[in-house]
Amino acid sequence: MPATHQVPPWATEIKALTFDIFGTCVAWREKIVSALVSATESKLSSASASNSTSSETPPSEQVLSRARSLTRDDWARFAQEWRRAYGDWTRSFVPDETPWRDIDTFHHESLVDLLTKWQLDGLFTPSEVEKLSLTWHDLPPWPDTIRGLQLLGSRYHTVALSNANQAILKDLNSQKGVDGSSPLGFQRLLSCDMYQAYKPNPKVYQGALRDLDLQPGEVAMVAAHLGDLEAAKKEGLRAIYVARPGELEFDADEDKFKKAKEWVDLWVEEGEGGMVEAARRLGINVDIDVGDVAGVLD
């Protein structure tokens, strides 16, 4: 039986919920690691077959040997570095100073750099690297995400607010759950390329408020990343934290984490039900059949 929580008074003031995507709504680790492992196994298999009819330059034996030595755990570390590079770059991006790159471009270029760093330069052809970089378009939602978004969308305007560019968001928004019944179905997609800035820069949250034509107190940011929520909170948005495996940005024993519980408006711990639990705590009957409330408005 879920613990009893009093519905916060501000829940009736909220008109829209903005959602972080990577890590909060979709799970990236397993899919990215599996894609890297599968591509490597395919490359090693084709190299063993010695396909002399191919016009492509085969990887050197040194690179192939390096690839053979990597375990799935190694590729998991590679994926984490890839993700960390994304986070470091978006946080360091300075609007009107840093040359603009959308996230598709960054994912591709950072993958090329990582392959070189890991002594795997030449393992994949340019087209194979491009294909791997687009795996971020095809990430599965967490088990509670689709049902949670349907419930939340029955009362609030559900809006993706992501560092991902529009192409990624449109593909992810069509992603279905394990039962294949419904897509994510955000009612609106706001990407940071619309604002030429990246979260946690204030321009993103300010731009979202402007495009939604809402006041800060009428919007709540939903994320598994406290840095995102802290930045949104500074712009006057409410903050809803939905914990996800592996997404905690700092140690739970740190003072920063402990203090966050003082300013986060609604806190859903890992294992408590994710988006569905967030809906329940906002006073939504989670047992109702909400149907398909989705439909991209813009």
C-alpha cells in the first residue's frame, strides 16, 4: 500500500509540467551499451570472415585486438564517458559565445573522439559511426513513464523540455512501452535548439515559459537530475524529482543532496513508482482509465 502523502496546495496552480528526457523519461544505459557491443561483435565477426570483396578499408589487427579485449563492462564505461561528455559540454556551453552544435552533432563528434581515445579509431566505418551515434533516437521509456504521462496529461499540459534537438525528441516521443500499446505522447516538444542554449542555462527555462505563455508558478519541472531542477527552481518553476537508477549526480551523503530535499517541491524516491507515483501525489486517481491523452500540439 503506497504511503499517504498530502496533495501539495500548489498542485492546483500548475498548468504545465516540463520534463527532462534522457535518464528521466527514457533509459539510455542498456540500449547504448547493447548497441556498442552488438556493433563490435558484428565487426569482429566480419573481420574473421575476411571479406576481401569489400571496398572498405578493414580495421588494423591492432584495433581488432583491442576490440576483442573489451568486455561488456568496458563498453558500459565507454557509454558512461560518452554520456558524461554530453553533460560536461552542455553545462559549459555559453550562449552567444560557444559555437552552436545540436545534440545529434555532438553525439557523433564525441563518439569519434572517444573511439580515438580508446584506441579504436578505424574499428567502424564513418557510416557505422553515424548509425551508432543515432542510437540516442531509439531509447526505451522507463516502465512507469507512459502510464505516468497519460495520468499527468489528464490534468496538466505535458511538455518535453530537453537538451535533445527536435529530431531526437520527435523520434523518442513516438517510442512505445514494452507492451507496444502507447507512445510517450508528450503534448508539446520544446528543444534547446529553439533557444540556442542548453540546460541548466536560464535562457532555456525562460524560453519555455515564454513559449508556453505561462507564469513560473504555473509550471513544474520534472527531472531525475537535481542540477536541472535547481536551475528551474531559480527561475521560479516548481521542482519535481523522480529518482532513476544511475542518474544521481552526486553522493547521497553529500550536503548538497541533503539540502535539495528542502527546496524540491515533490520528491519520488527510486522504487516508489516514478511518474505514476508523481501523479498520485499530485492528487490524480491513478486507477482511472485515462485513454490516450497525447497529441503533439506544437
